[in-house]
Amino acid sequence: MITAVEVEDLRFRHPGSTSRIEDVSFQVLRGEVACLLGPNGAGRPRCYGACSVSSNPTAGQCE
């Protein structure tokens, strides 16, 4: 199968704040539908942003 999105050890921390995203890894294959679930403040939009050009992760990579 062909990987459409691969996230490895993604971490995002606001300066002077607690970590919002810590060591997130997942893979979405082409043709799959996936979503991120979690409570308010869990960092879902930041995770999407780290995989686009809107923000840079503190560590890890998104391809």
C-alpha cells in the first residue's frame, strides 16, 4: 500500500507553556479516511497545522 501521510514522533510546545503534542506517530494509507479525536485543548488543529505550512513542529516530521 502507498502511504499518503506519515507522522513520526511529532512534538509541539508553545514557548513558556506545557507541551500540547508529544510523541504522536501515525500513518494514513492512500484511500483511507482518518480523523484525530480528543478533548478541547488536546492540540488537534496544531497537529494538522504542523503537517501543513501554518506552523513548525518542535520535533518530529510529517510527510
